Amino acid sequence: MFAKQSMLIMKETNQKYTDKALLVKGLKRLALALPLLVLTTYIFTFGFLNKEVLPLYIFMILGILAMAATIYLLFHGIKLILKSIF
């Protein structure tokens, strides 16, 4: 009787396993965000240091857009990894 109850409990738990495809996708996003994080910081600082030259304002705009993309990739990558694990 105890064996039947334990088998019934094991069937009800429905254990989920890690979705490896989703985990790899999340890790790729984080791997793409890491170089962007370094590059974005450099571009943004370069734009702030040279305010007197007009074309370098473009670097500030590109730096802000790249920062937004980096933050999106970081959070989306972490979200995908957590989704694959849990």
C-alpha cells in the first residue's frame, strides 16, 4: 500500500527539467551583451570628452542607443536563463 502511495505522489509531481535550447539562447544573449557593455562605455565616454566637435555628438547618440540595447540584452538573457531553469 505504501508503494502505491509513493508511486502516486511521484506521478503527481511532474518534475520539469532544464530546457537546454532556451538556456543556450540566454547564454548567447549574455555573451553578446558583454562586449557591448565595454564598447558602449568607451563610445559614450568618447562622446562626452569631445563636446566641441560636432560629429562627435553622433557618438553620444550611438552610445545611448547601444546602452539601451546592452541593458535589454542583459535583462532578456537573464530572463531566458531563469525561464529555462524554472
